[in-house]
Amino acid sequence: MKKHEILFSAVKVPLDFAIVFLCFFLARKLRLITDLIPWINLPIQTIEVENLVYFALLWALLYVFLFSTHWLYNIKIIHSKVKEFLDIIRYGIYWFLFFAVWVYLWNGIIYTWVEIPRLIIFFTFIFATLGVILERIFLNNVQRYMLTKNIIPKRKLLLISNKDSKKLIPFLEDIKNSGIYEITWYVNTKNLKNKVKYLWWIEKTEKLIQNWKCDEILHIDSDFTKKELLGIWNLSKIFGIRYRYVTNVFDVTAANTTMSLINNIPVIEIKNTPLDNWWRVIKRAADIVWSLLWIIIFGPLMIIIAIITKLEDPRAPIIYKNTRIGQNWTSFFLYKFRYLKWEYCIKEAYWIENKKDPALKYEQKLIKENDARDGPLYKIKNDPRKTKIWTYIEKYSIDELPQFFNVLLGQMSLVGPRPHQPREVKKYELYQKRLLTIKPGITGMAQVNWRAENNFVKEAKLDIFYIENWSLILDIKIILKTFTTLKRR
């Protein structure tokens, strides 16, 4: 998902609201001049501007809400503009009918202070529909122009094809005419000497994806076996790459698929996760609201913990910053209340250069002698490095409260896979790298399901299940279950 796609989609919301709101007043102006009905001069009916403001605000909000619930603010670039315009007309009609029925059904029951003339409602619907369509045309043209001039980046497309140049030309032309793609490579069992650069098989494909040189994969046709195609598809899931295919050549799975177009080419997309498009925006908005709320609620407790931690060792910092790997392999500092004695803290985040950090050497020794976990993650039993206070209260995970600031900064989410250190991520198996396709969380599927008993393989499988089956309801269930899990610890 490109940033410009989010921007162009997000700007439609306030523009639609403003257009509908202003159209009420434009309709009122027109009604004062004419009724637009030939040979019939209806008596002029109007409504005071002060009263019209309330109708305009309420119903402009309803208009935007109706469009958002029917995916008319889709973040991905829509190729079928005709369908988009027909949907605007369709849901505009629904809005108009609901508005008209509501206004006159509840007049005298819910409100008695004013009546809005029918023709003003009808004129508003006409003006709003035309205005929103013109707005979409304008935004689409601006976006296409910026893509054409390389002001904003095009989506890099990897083709899977066994067609020669002549047979591939119609597809290449359609992709080019869409205006949003740059074809970087194609893969096949042999080089067909096409105009597109040839890339050989899984190893290079994986490297290409890991280096962020590919945004989408389009499967036209190939000589690959189902097992080989499944391998490419798994790579697309692991690295969060959009996977689409032209015809029914990919019958490995039929789940989680949607129809779409690349210009005039009908394609089927296999979704990696339901957490896409506006759901990511909604989840991020929820993270901001809830992290602020929890910071306010736990603020007094955090101040008390900070004072006690500082009193125990006045020379050491209160917050311990530890490098972790987040979404799309980006590193960030995870915040925790310092629960280790300062001499045993690894100081990579505190501008203290020491390649032979004795704290790191001591930690590696403890991991070797007292590690309680299998796989890339470690947990040291009876850790002798803890401060006095944290020996007693660590079981309630109070040290993780500062991570609400990580959520506020956009580095983490309230719910998601736990973030791990770079040395741990290096030990991931290939399928486990899929954990890095969404933001890490303070709590997650693995933390509320047999947390203490899980090895990393079980933890990864639970988190991958979360990625594939994400929903807001699932997030709420995990958050609620987190409190009961903490009580049992």
C-alpha cells in the first residue's frame, strides 16, 4: 500500500462532506429562483439558513458514513471508473430516499420546529451526486498525472508468465495503460527473451521481495508445477506482497479471494490478511484513542514506578530502550521500565559504544545455562540481574506500560505479534517472517493462549492465525482476555 494511495483516498472523505454540506445551500438558492418544473410555477418554499445548517451537517455525515460502509473510499486505486460512478449514483439514491422518508415520517414526532422543502432535498441529491463524481474525476486525473510524471511512485509489478513476446503484448499494453504499474521482472522456468527483464526462480524472487523491489505479483500463466506456484504464493504471504492471477490457473486455494481489474484485465486477488485498506486506518485510529486512554488511566501508576525505579539507582535511566524489529523489517526502540540492574543492561540504545559489551556477554552466558525456551527466543530462569522491585512485581507485566507510547508513535499496535530482537529475527524460519508483515503488539494471540507453555513454533502459528483471520472483534476479545490472563499469572 503506497502512501499516496492512502492520501488520495483519505482526502475524499472531507471533500465529500464539504460538497454535500454546501449543496444544501446551493439547492436552497436555486429553489428561491425556480422549481425547474416547466409550465408549473409552484409557490416558493424555503427554510432559514440557521435551520438548514442542522440538516446539512447531519445528512452530510450520513452520506459519508453510507459511502464508507460500502467501500467507496477504497484505498487501492480503482480501475473501473464507470463502476465507481455508478456506485456513487446508486448509494446517493439510497441516501436521498432514506433522507426524504426520515424527514417527513418523523416531522411532528422527533422535531416540530421546522420543515425542509422536498425540492431542496431533491436538488441537493442532484448537485451532490454531480459534485462528488466531478471531484472523483479531478482526483483521479491528478493522481494519474502525478504517476505519469513520476512525482509519486508507481507500483512495481513482478510477472509470472510463460508467454512469448507476441502473446504477452496485450497484457503488457493493458498494464501500461493502467498508468499505475512499472513492470520490473518476470519469472518462468526458462528465458523467453521478452522485453521485460528475466528473473530466475525462488532464490532471486525471495531476494527481490526482501529488498522491497516488488509491490505486486501478477500470475498470467507459467510452466511451474502447483508445488512451485504454492512456494511463490507462500513468499507473497510471508512478505506481505499482493498476489493476483489472470485466469483460473491457480487452484491451490479458493479462500480469501476477490475480483478486480488491471485496466481491462480481469484478475483474482488472493488476500494475505483482512487487515488491509481502510481496516488498517481504523485499527490505527483505535490504537491512538486507546493508547491515550490507557496512558491517562495508568499515568499515576507509571509515575510511582518511575520514582521507585529512580530511587533504587539514581544514576540509571528509568526507561530501558531495547532494539526490536517491527513491520516490514523496520527497527525501533521498544520502551520498558528498567527491571535489570544498570550494569547488566545492554546499552546499544544509549550512545554508549562498546563492541565487547560485558552485559551482552553475561546475558549470552545466562541464556546458555538457564534458557527456559526453545527456538530463537529466550527466557532466563531465576534471572539474577533483576532489581529488587521487579523481583516482586514483574509477573503483572507492569514493565511493559511504556509501550503505550510505542503505540502512540505508530511503531506498535495494541494487538499483534510480539516484537523480537534482531538476533532473534535472524533465526526465524522462512514462514515465520510473515509475523513482520503487520505491526507488532503489546498483547497478541500467543500471549492470551497458553503463554507460558508455548514454544516459538506454537507462538508463530497462533500469530499467523491472527494475521489471516484478523477482525476488530478478534482484537477486542484478545484485549479482554489479556486482563484475565494477567490475573492468572
